[in-house]
Amino acid sequence: MHLQKRTRNKDGRKYDYWELVESYRTARGPRRRSVAYLGAVGPGERLGVKLAAEDQVGSVQGCLFDECEPEWVEVDTKRVRVERPRSFGGAWLGLEMTNMLGLPEFLQDVMLRGLEDIPWWAMSLVLVLCRLCDPSSELRIAEHVYERSALQELLGVPVEKVNDDRLYRSLDKLLVHKPELERYLADRLGELFGLEYDLLLYDVTSTYFEGECAKNAQALRGYSRDHRGDCKQVTIALVVSRCGMPLGYEVFDGNRHDSTTVEEIVEMIESRYGRADRIWVMDRGMTSEENIAYLREGGRRYILGTPKSELKRFERQLVEGNWTDIREGLEVKLYPSADGEETFILCRSARRREKENAMHERFERRIEEGLAKMQETCEKKRYKPTIIAQRIGRLFEKNSRAAGLFKVDVQTDHNGAAKLVWSKVDAWRDWATLSEGCYILRSNVNDWSAEELWKAYIQLTEAESAFRIHKGDLSLRPIWHQRKERVQAHILVCFLAYVLWKTLARLCSASGLGDEPRKVLDEIAQIQVVDVVLPTKSGIEIRRRCVARPTKHQAILLQHLRLTLPTHLKVVEM
């Protein structure tokens, strides 16, 4: 086995490159075949090898590229080795998407370089790409993740320059450009994928902290979507397009009620993107008479979920027929409001009815068993009525969906002990049976059909999916930062990683790969880059950074995505 230089002409220019070549015997005599492509050897590569060789005592590597360089060099196959395997595919794919979006150039324009060793825009990309490929804390990135990835070659940031302090400071530098980033990405994504922002989906979630966050005024206890009422949290409000592409977000106090965020978010979007004929889609948590009045006064159109309690107003309509099937297992009715400015959309889902019925039965059974047990306890032991009342309250709280079915009376016997008497309310059961699977929407979009209104509303699942990806695939939670600004910067990094996630999802969808960005990312992330060390018979060592050849499956994915994997890497100089 040996190294051989080859030459080819392209566009009137001569190019030299090296291959690892193996000799073998055939019936027609000895032949040679290429084992590995080691890349071009131009003036820059020659100089680089010579300079590297001069730094090593006793090295003669540079002589390979003298003016009288040989056409081939024999390699000592017993000493060929591979060193420093590093993850490559995920970081490279993420960087390809940032280049599609023009994100590096944008960051360079807004994060002007000063006297720092490493530009802040490059450190920001380190944070975003690591969040996409291997979500980790800044400390873990500095101590483990970065040195095991090819980001050092792709971005040109040396391993020794990446530490937790520099990463923390890059968070501070990035945060100040949040509004500009959101506006730029919305425009760029719109151009790249032909997106329209005529329908905006708005939803709210919360995420919790580890630690007390004593100096963060936004870190407060409130309604936890993560079921971590024991932890402080912040509330995150997110606006996305109908396909889930994000336009912007805001971070609110952890105890902020959903409905109180609407006016602030709408005005933020309108100040950033201007007033336009948009349709706002929100769930029932945002619906209040104050918000409806605010949207109406501004001439804004909306499709809103409505609290379940509003169904009682339409009890007669639920009983009547004239339902319209818009898909299997789903029926709707339209009813104009008394003033004619709104339309109410009654919806009845067979799947939801089945789910709610099973839930009611389960909670009913739990309450019935609990009451029977308490009744038995009261007969055996003497308890104060106040103690039994407290137990009943806790039982109903845990099974609130069926609490209205039971009428409970805690009486006192002649000895002053508690006596429990209970029964079931038939009227509650009748209403529950009638309303199971039903929900109601309201809208001032009066020129759409029932099907169009319903389909627009259920696109809220895109906003819900965005939160699941943030919390799951991108590890938004728990938040370990304590300072308000660092918390907000952490959320911004997750937001930018989500933009790359959705970009990959769009590329996958457009190329026939479905909507499985996680599977595609995980598969391509398995591609590694290694240092191939080739000792020659003359004592010279050749070192090349080579990208592993993709598997058949990986090659198919890359082909569908129209991406070309590099065969070797050059270090990018900052």
C-alpha cells in the first residue's frame, strides 16, 4: 500500500491530489486500486505541511512536497492508524442549515468583532449547534462536547478557546440582538420556503428552574405545565406560522395568567412586522371578554377556543340534529351570534367523546370507592366532621372531572361523630353524557366555512408541538441559569436551535423524507471525521483529516436533501 499523486485538468487548470493506493494480483498481472481519497495538494496544503513539519524535531514530512516531489510514496501498512474520531455529521448538517439561512453572515454584521480572541458570533453558533445536536450545559460543552465534535474544524475555534466563561459571555452578547434576529429569520424563512404569515398561532407554556433564583424577579411559582409546582418557573409565549415556523416569543413572570399576555404579544408582533390582515388563533386559556373586545376594537380577526362552561348556552343545539360531517368522527354546527359579528362553531368528536367518557367513569369509580371507604371508617371509628370534610375535599380535588356527580352530606350523630351520607346527581350525569366529546369555538371570520374554521383552529397543535420539541429534543428544561438575562439568553439559543429544527423538517418534507427531522439528524450525526496517519517507508508521516464514507442509508438521505458530504476537512482560520 502506498500514497500516489494524481493530476487532473479542469477548466484549463491543473489540480494535484493524493490517493491511498493498494497493489493486488490478477490473472493479467499486478494491478492497483484506490483505497481512499486524501484530497487535493495545492500550494496552500504544501506550505501547511512544511510549516507543520518544521515544528516537529526530526520530522521530514515537508520534503514530500518539495519541488522534486515524487509521484508516489510507499506506506508502511502495519503502522497506518486512525486517531481522534470525532462526531461530524450533526454539526455539519446544522452548519449547512445556518448557511442556508444566512445566519453566520447576519451574526457577523450585528456582533461586530472587537479585541476578543474569538468572535462572539462564532461562539454563539457553537451554543446553537450544540443545542441542536447534543443539548448540554455550557460547562459540559466546554469540558466534553466540543472537543468530541468537528465544530473546531468547521468553525475554526480551537478547543482551548472554548470554556464555560466565554460561552456564558456569548449568551450576554447574543441576547441584545433578539428582536433583530427574530425579524431577520422570519423574513428569510418566508423567502426560503414561500411562507405566508396570514394566520398566526399563539400559545403559552412554562418551564421550571433548578435552584431558588433569588435574584430573578421573573422566577415565580405558578400553574406548571410540567407538573412541577414545587419549582419556580417562567412563562414563555410563542407565536408560530400555520406550519410551525416561529416568528417570535416573549418571556413572562412565572405566575402570569395566559389571558393577560395577549395584548402584549399582539402589539409586539404588529410593531415588528406591521399591521396586516392576519387571523389570530388561540386556545381557550386566552379567551376573555377583555381580549375579545381588544381584538375587535383593533379590527383584528380571530379564531378562539372557548371554555367548556360556555357549552351550557347551546344545550338545545346539542340535542338537535343538522350536524355536518367534515371528517370521519367529527361533526360541526355554525351559529351566528345575536349581533351578527361572530360565529360560534359547535364541534363534536367521537374520539374525544370516547376519551372523556372513559375519564368520567374512572373518576366516578375512584370517588365512589373513596366515599365507601370513608363511610366504613366513620362506622368503625369516631371522627370529627371537619376531618371527614377535609378528606372529601382532597378526594374531589384529585378527581374533579366527576366531582359534580356526587352530592355528599357530612352529618353528626348523637355522640358528635361524623356520619357520611351521599348520593349521585342524575342531572349532572345527563349533561355529562350529552356534552362528552363536544367543544365550542368562536370567530369573527364570517366568510369561511365550518371546515375551514375548524382546520385553522386545530393547527394550534403546531404551537404545542413546538413546545414539546423545545422541552424534549432541545432540552429547554430544567433551566439551571439563575440570572434573568442568562435565562432569557438560554431560551433564545433554544429558539434558534428550533429554527434549524424546523428548517430541517421543511427540507425533509420537500425531499420526500416525511416529517422526521430527529431520525434524519440522528442518522447523519453518526458520520465521523478522523485523522488518518500514514507512516511512509522513509520515516515520513502524512496526516489527513478524513470524513468517514457514509453508509448506504446515509448516502440516500444526503441525496434526497441535495447535500454533498465533504471527503476531508481543512481547519478554518478565524
